[in-house]
Amino acid sequence: MIDSLALTDATWPAAARHDVGAFVVREGQGGGQRVSSATASGAWSEADIDRVEACQRGLGQVPLFLIRPGEAALDAALQARGYTLKDPVHLYEAAAHDVAAPTPALSTFAIWPPLAIQRDIWAEDGIGPARIAVMDRARGPKTAILGRVNDRAAGTAFVAIHEGTAMLHALVVVPAERRQGLAAKMMRAAATWSQDHGAERLGVLVTAANAPANALYASLGMRIVGQYHYRIHRT
């Protein structure tokens, strides 16, 4: 079973981590929600939440907590403080060999560092330099998957490995080339690369609201093995 928090911290790492009372506060520097969230690391108090809020605001971040299964008391305490629920997330996983399969010639490539065209595709989807910096910080085996369809570069994704499990992040297919099976080919290429580099399992995180992505991962035989959501305070 994947430890989603440890795997994400390793494959999509924050710029820094701060121990604040019974919480870990991640310093994201614009790298997204996961790298800017706080998570409980022990028995917490209301005073600890106050300290987390002060730390996050001091970092220029909106107070944001990642809530895992079994943390109902924390979830309720944050809700009472005016935090709203945001982005329930599913963790899918499968054996890498069950997803891996050959892809048509010239349709997928594993490349590191990513090419300029891959950075452009990410940028068009809102994944800019701050999130590329997250990829650069990941240690261990990693790559970027380039997907091609209709004789053009049309998709990209990031994959990194931690302790025998690969995690795929930032999968993007350009809007004009969607619904042609490219995302599935890229997933299979990612699984093949992962297997070739020692990973036994492949995981991916997706919001529950992203119906097309959930359908894609289920169609590849991946199953939901974990969930979490965020609580955010916007004032």
C-alpha cells in the first residue's frame, strides 16, 4: 500500500519544511497546494493551529491543511474556524507491470531534463517555473514523458520514484489533441519507464471532480487506495 504523504513529499517536494507544534508546514514557493500545506504529525492543540496559521502567513501562504483519513477531529476544528473544504483527492495505484505496455513508434519518449516544448505545454496549463522547480528538487530517478499525436508534441508528464514506487504528476494533453488516447499511451510509457528503473508500483493523484482523469486511471486497471482533502482559510 502506498504511503501517499511520504511518496508525495519525495516526488513532489516542498522548498522547505517547518516543524510547528504538532504540524509540519511545507513552504511551497508557488509550487502548488500539496507543497504549501500543513499536516498533523502528532497530538495537536488549538494553539498549534494558531502557530501554523502564523507560520503560513509569514511565508506568504494562505492557511491550508491537508486532511487524511482518521483526522475527523482536526477536520471539524478547522471547519469551526471557518475553513472550507477544498479538492477531495483520490490516490490511484497499480503494479507497474500491469499498466506498462509498448506504445506506437514515435508516440512517447522519456526525457530529462524536459524539452522547451514540454515546458511550453505545461505553461499553457498553468504549470509554470515554480512547479518546474518542484520537479527539479525531486531526488532519485525521474523523467518527463513527452507524448506525440498527429505529428506534433501534444502532451507531457513528470514521473519520479521513491522506495520502489513511482508517482506521476502534472499530466497534461493540449486541448486540441485530447480524446485520442494520448494520455493512456503516456501512462503506459510512464509505467514502462518506472518498471525499467526499479519501481514495482505506479501511483497518481487526481481530484475527485476530474471525471475524465478518474475514468482514465480506472480504465488502466488502477484502483483507489487512498484519499485526502484540503481545508483552506481564505481570509
